[in-house]
Amino acid sequence: MNNYFITRQPYSVNNRKESKLLVFVNKGLRFLKTGLNIQQQDTSVDMNTVEQRINYYHLLNSVISDNVPGEVVELGCFTGQCAVLFQKVIEQRKSNKQLHLYDSFFATFKHKGSVEDELKKNFERAQLPQPNIHKGGFEETLPAQLPEQIAFVHIDCGFGGDKFQHKAVMLHCFASIYPRMPKGAICVLMDYYDAKENSEGIDINPGVKLAYDEFFADKPEDIVALFGNQYNHAYFRKV
């Protein structure tokens, strides 16, 4: 078993060949023993980074290894870059967990064509079974269409709009999933940004932390900020 697939299509959609200049620069950095290596990644194409996919891999793998009951859920899946990785881990571990995806498929982020169709094609390209798709706004699908128990959930519902509107969406997500997460279940939050942990980062969707701070103010869970290179994210484990 390995996780090398996270750098390859369709798990990483950016298929540009590494430039000769970048190869030359990296050789120079190794020669100078700087410990640095420049990666070529187009964040306008890849919706998540290699570092984030590594984190997803190990967090979901740990939930399966710990035999945490429940299914795998993603709130906000877009074209399925994260979702195909989740299904691949489920397949690798020969787990019977089901993958449930929730999205309105309204936001296209400049994607041409049907976002839902592209998601299904990505699963076909990865030779993976199609997920359980719940189409509609979260106010329509949550919590009514959620599995009874959730072992792992990834929330990525940033839309770049008003932070208080985003906060309200996140609070609805938390209220829907939290009661269904058994002890040991993991929730990963895309765009969670903590300036104390990452002073050089950019707070793209501040509604995430605003919602987390409010909802979990009286709860025992602790948030763990994760390094994701260009993007921020974090997770908590249900106590």
C-alpha cells in the first residue's frame, strides 16, 4: 500500500511538465544544501495542495485503522479532487465505508461545463465506484440526508462571499454533523486559518474560524492547524 497516487491524475489535475529552469534551480538549491525544493503547482487548477492530500490520506487512514464507526462525508465536493482520494483510501483499506458527497453544483469557479458530470468523470478516470451524491443546498440536504454515523467528514464550502454568510453556513454544517460523529471521528476544515499558527498565510474564508470558535466554545474538542502550503486547513477529533 502506498500514497504516491496523490501526485498523479486525477488526484492532482495539474499535468504540466516541470520546467527546465525549475529543475536547474532545484539542483542548485540541493548543491548549496539549503534544504529547499521548489514545487511547480498551479493553484488555479488544483483546488488543493500535495501537502493537503497527504494530510487527508493519513487522517482518513487513521479513522479506518481505529475502526471508528460511520461513513465518509464531504460537504462541498466541486469536481471531486478530494473525493476521489477519499474513495481510493477506502478501496486500499478494503473498507466497507460509503462515500457521501453534498453539493449544490451551482458554483462553477470558471469551470466550463457541468461540475457534477466532471466529478463523475473523475471517478471513472480513477476507476473507482461512483459515490453517493446528494445534490442541493445544505439547508435542503442537511441533516436529513446524512448517514446515521459519520466517521470522517471534510467541509469545504467556501464561496468567497460575506464572511458572516459563510459563518452561518458553517454553523449549520457543524450542527448537522456533530451529533452524528462518534468518539474518534475526524472533521477536516478547509480554509481554517489561525494567524497565531501561520502568520504568513492568507485568511481566504474567515467565516470558517468564526463558526468554529462559536460552535465549539462550550465543547471539549481541540482544533489542530495543519500545514497545507498555499492553502490552510485544520481538523478536530470527536472526544
